Amino acid sequence: MTTHYLRLLLCASAIAVSPSLGWSFKTPDELEATTIGDVGTLIAFVMLEPEWAKIEKLHPSTAAIDCTAHAKYCLEQDVLTHPAIRVRLPGDKIVRYRGPRKADPILSFSSRISKSIVPVTGTNEAEVLASDDVVILASLPALDENDAGSELLHKRFEAIARRYGDRYTFGLRTVPETTRPSIKCQNNVDGLAHQLPSLDNVAEVASFVKACGEPLVGELNRRTELSLLKASKSLVHYFTSSEEDRELYVAGIRTLASRYREYLNFVTVDTNEYPDMVATVGHRRGASGVLAVQNPHSWQAFPLPEGTKITADVVEQFLNDIIQEKVTPWDGRPNVGGPAGGQDSGHDEL
């Protein structure tokens, strides 16, 4: 089987691109010439300067179009705001990318979206289950086109794979007819595995896949912001401008997030993408490496004083202090340079 490399396209305003990076732009006509045949194209309409160099090194084919010079073309591609990333597959099928604007997730997406459902056997099962951050594996009897029930079962799984194929890898293992169909999910980010013993209920399967794919510590981005900010759970925000710092925080807080997952959503916020948000929870604008807890019902915020060394133990103690009414919520006044929040006079709970 021929390997279909996806071509990466970055499209951003010329003023957003540093000349020192030496980017080489293509015209729309040149781009069309590179996509003849069955080669897919990953199109990224986004300002990705820090990440693009890594993408160029690790992906076999990249291209860039200047949307300032070719605004009509970008508008035809439905690029109305930045960032926006999508892949154009053979046959002009368009799939949108809704994940973080970081090199590694984009590269994973470009690899994942070119695959169909992966056939799984006893020989390659372990390899497939470890091949992506989240892998969904269905165990179904072989498709019998003369059996309406069998055909419906396979179509049901294919529909779920199409719906979430931009986010997760899907595999299919054939089992004997006497084996009950099932589906399992391997979340390699958090080291968790889940199993659903039936595919009879479409809504239940979709909820299972979505829930398993949600990380213990989420990242605020355009795909997740609506669900995270409208959730009924209180939010534990960690604000940082550094990807390395974010990864260290997530690694250190994951166990705590697992213990409190029923009541709290732990979320990281990239202050480069959301520069004003940190000031809405009581920290000074521009602060990085800071944490705040927010009640989604009252929108009261409890900022952990800036400068506090953030560890899982410190965060857990802070949460307990809030619950025990030992911390006052932020009073809403802008923080122009000092720690926010207080002790010993609060009365509000998470």
C-alpha cells in the first residue's frame, strides 16, 4: 500500500511572519500543482512561528501561502479567523483540526487523519494500542453482508470512527461470532483503560469514546473552551506561557486531578493564546506559572498567591482551604502587581 504523505500548508498574514525564519510562500496555483493525485494536504491557517520550524523538520512536505497577498483564496477556503487548521483529503474532502496549535498534536493529526480503521490482530494489538494518545479498539464478529444486524453493528462503529477520527486512532479486531461485541479505549496520556461491553446504544458509545479521550488535565483551546467553561464542575486553571512548564505541571498534578475528577476540571491555559484571561481570575495581567480556582456557577475566583511554589500537595491544601472557607474569593479589583486573594475571612465554597 502506497504511503500518502500529507502536505502541510501554513497560511497567515505576511506581517505575522518573521523574515528571519526564511519562509518560502507558494501561490494558490503552485499549491494546487502540489496536490495532484491522491496526496492529502493539511492546511493550517494560523500564526505558528515557534512551532513551524519543528513541523518543517519532522514532516516530509510543507508549504505556506501568504493570505495578505491571496486573500480571496483564503476566503474561499473558509478562513475567517485565525487560528484555523484543516486537512484536504483526496476528492476534496475537508476535515477540520480542533486541537492545540502545537507542533506535536498537529503532526499526530496529520498522520492519524490519513488512516482508515486499522485492522488489529493478536500480533499487532499491543503496537496499535500504543500508537496514539488515545486508541479506540472494537472487537466485532466478521461483517456478514447478508445479516442486517452485523451490517448495522459495523456501520455504527464506522460512523463513530468518522466522527472522532481527527482526534483518536480507531482499530477493529475480528472475533468469533460467539463472542459478544465490545469496545475498549486506551488513554495513553493518562495511563487509563476503559471498556464498554456493548455497541447497542449509539449515544452510549459516543459518550464512552468522548469521555475516555478527555485528559485528566485538559488544555484550553478553541475545541475545548465551550465544554470546559460551561461545565458544572469547578475549574482549576494553571496559566503558563511555556510548553515545557505546562508539561511539568501536568505530570505533577495528574494524580491529584484523577482523585478530584468527579468534582473538578483541571485545565491549563496558554497565556500566549489567552493573554487577558489570567486577569479575570485575580492575577495580574502577564502573570505566568500561576493558578486559580473558579466556580462556574457564581464565577467567583480564588487565585493562589503569585510566587507560591505549585505542587500537588500545595494545590490540594489550597482546595481544602477553599472548601473550609479559609480563603476569600477575589474581590474583582484589578491586580496590578501583587498577590491576590486572602485568608481567614471567606464564606464561599467551590
